[in-house]
Amino acid sequence: MEENVGFILGSPQRERVLRVLSSKGKMTTERIAKVEHIPLQAIKRIVKEMEERGIIKDEGGAWNLTEMGQEVDKEIKKRT
């Protein structure tokens, strides 16, 4: 898990994606881009990287945190 915490904290945009999914729940790629004011292409890259690490998963076209993602979020909240 520590590696995933470092991965998220290594990018303010990844941290924003994690936090918005944690606070608002499932969201589409397009919605994340709109809410966070991050270009769609950047969000597409970020969610792919986060999915590959098991932090988020696609649930019927919307992204949601996995159990690992929830644990990473809790750990980051403790540190900040």
C-alpha cells in the first residue's frame, strides 16, 4: 500500500481524483474532468494508471474506489 500512497501523493492531479471519488462516489471520466477542472485527456491517463494499480475500478462506465483505494485514501488523510 505504501507504494500506492507515494504514487498518489506524487501528483496533485492524482490526489484530486482520489479525493473526489472518495467524497462523491462513482463518477464517469468526463464528470471527474469537469468537476476537477482537469483536461479530459489527463483524466483518462490518470484513471488508467490508477486502475492498473488497483486503486480504482470501472463499475458500469463510472469509476469507484476499490478497497485498496479506500485504504490509500485513509492513509493520505492521516498524513495531511
